[in-house]
Amino acid sequence: MPEPGPVGNMPSGESLAARDRGLLWHPYAALDGPAPYTVEAAEGVTLTLVSPEGERIEAIDGMASWWCAVHGYRNPELDRAVVDQVTEFSHVMFGGLTHRPAVELAELLVEVTPPELQHVFFADSGSVSVEVALKLAVQYQAARGRPERRRILTVRGGYHGDTTGAMSVCDPEGGMHAEFSGLVAEQLFVAPPPAATTPDGTVWHADEGSVTQWIEDVRATARKHRGELAGIIVEPVLQGAGGMRTYHPTCLRALRDLADELDLVFIVDEIATGFGRTGKWFASEWADVVPDVMCVGKALTGGYMTLAAVLVSAVVGEVITASEQRALMHGPTFMGNPLACAVALQSVRMLRETWSEDVARLSAALSEILPVAAELSVVKDVRVIGGVGVVEFHEAPDPAALTRTALEQGVWFRPFGTLLYTMPPYVCTDEEVRTISYALLRAAQHVELQAGS
């Protein structure tokens, strides 16, 4: 029998990037789109890349691998957690069984979140955790004798994931899922909260009149539809992939109060914002609110494994337990995966000790350097919150050109639309985060030069 040839019948000497093209779909990219950069190694906060043209590049990861690799790569403590667990067992079903990593991780999550949150559901990913939270809100209303309450109120400009239920609460027009209308449930959308900034990291600035009017409009809409609504879901204070917008904590507080008034399940999506990213341990702390349900992910495992968790209040848990089903009706195959739970346990322990100092270091450099970009004519806005830095352009620049310019400065970015942003690994040194900040600034200056040529 002849030996099998290379995948896709490519010549054996073809580069990985060439073999990838037309074979693999990448996120929101065409099969015949630009060839990707190839990762040969990753250690600390540095990626060793090979460009599609064959050039070897050392680059600081300014994206923390889509915001999750907060401890960097090949972290010795996280490596050890994985190795120790794999020598015991890598996976067992969670139906009818339990194990130490899952129990200890759940105990720790309950310990580091508000005391009202007493129950934990482990999900495969952030998107799946949102699915679970939405189903939980519907189950809660049915258990309270209101099965007609099935819709979710949320704000435009939000993003909660790519699975079907999660898509239904993402921005239906300006987001990435507009063509799936009719497939997803029709939820109730209100205007995005008015933009706000926190220049010094403590005091928020917004137009008070706009905030007051927004709250009044949302209250009126929710009260009108109260007989249909099961819950509210929102990204607290920072809208992530939907536009990297920041809004005033007063708006988040108003949504919590509205949920209480109408007996709605209040869900905060802390997948991107949790574990210190915005300068608070959880972003909902900016408004001093406690949700009924909290979704966490990304930094949860430090980027080592896919895992998310849904934390649920004791009050909601009691209603579900007293219902006809008595259970939360969801059960993924890889729920509570021991490897993922083991590494998440170590990740959260490490974050608990160092996040505040780390994020303050990131924020200081970003706040010092990025505002210079606001002087550029092509730049619409610059904003920094915690360990997040954003430059927004008036018009979408060429993303490949931005990436190349940043790589020339030794930094990897993944821009999208009109946004060039960074969420650096927490373990970046002062020098590394300044390198990231200057690379972002110089990429913006490159856009200015191109616009003038």
C-alpha cells in the first residue's frame, strides 16, 4: 500500500501556511484569504512567527491570544498543573461522577466572587456558558409559573459569542451575525449605553443628561415588555468584540435595579472583563452590583484549555431545584474536564495574588503613550481601561498593513474593523508593555501617513 501523501496533496516541501490555505477555515476569514503567520514557538510573552514569505519574527503578543493568555506561554506553574493531572487522568464524564479539580475549582470560584453566587456550572467555552445562562433564565421563569417569559433584554453593540443562542443577544445589525436573522431567537434590544471614559482609572466621565435619558428609555421599554422577558444580559462597563466601548457604571446599576423590579434574571458576561482586566477583579464591581448569573472564561485557564464557568445565585438555584425538572437542562460531554479544571485552579490562584499590581502596570503605560494617537486626524477616539488600550479610526484601515507595521516594531496585533487595540498578558514587564504601546501608536501613525500620501 502506498504511503499517504501530505494533507491536501501539497508537495512535502510546502510551508505550513501554504498547506493551511484552502484547507482550514480561520475565524471570520475566507478559505482563499491571506495566508496566516505560522507560530513555531511561544514562551513568556513572545511568539516566534514565520511570515507567509518565510521571514522569522520574534513578536510580543499584544493580544494575549484573544485576551486569555494572561500568564504568558509555557508558564512553569500552569505547565506543572497540566502534567500532574494528566498523570492521574485526563477526562472522565461528569454525569454521575465528580473529581478533585472540579470541586476545588468550584470552591475557589465561589470564594472569589460575591457571596450571593453559590452554585457553579462548568461549560466548554465562553459561548456555551452564555447558552447555559440564557436557558437558565428561561427555566427560572417557567419554574416561577411564567413560561411565556422567554425573551432576553440586552443592549446593541454587545457580543456574547458565536453559538446560536449567544448570537441572538449579539448586536443584530452592526455585529457579525446580521445574516442569521430568522435562525436565532428575536430578543429585545435597547440602545447601547452612552459612551463614558475613566481617564484616571477611578472617576468616570459621561454626559449626565444622556445617561439619565438612556435609563428612562430602557425602563420604559422593559416595563412595556415585562410579560415577555426572562432576563437581562450585558457585558459590564466594557463592550468587547462588539466595539470595545466603555460605558458608565450607572447604566449597569440601572439594569440591575430593573431586573429586581421586574423579577428578571440579571446575567453579566464577564468572559472578557473578569479577573482584573478592567482594573477591578470583576467589571461589575465598578457599579457595585451583584448579578444573579455570572459567566467567566478566557483568563480562567490562562489560555491553556477551553473552559468557562457559570456562577449562579443561591436564590436562582433554589428556584431551579424546586422546579419540575429540578436540574439545569444542559450537559456537555467535556463538562468539568479534569485537565481544564486543574489548570484553571492554578490560574485563578495566581491571578488572585498578582492581578492588581500587574494590571496597574499595564494601565500606566497604556495611559501614558496611547493618548498621543488622539492627535492624528485619522483617529476618532483613544480609550484605556485597566489593561485594555483601544485606538478607533474614522475609517477601517488595511488590517494586514497594520499587522505588518506592528510586527516591524516587534509586536503582534489582530485589528478588526475600525479598531486597533491591545489586551496584553498580565506578566508583561514595564519595557514589554511600553513596547506594545509604542507599536500600537506607530501603527496608527502609519495609517495617518498612508492617508496623506
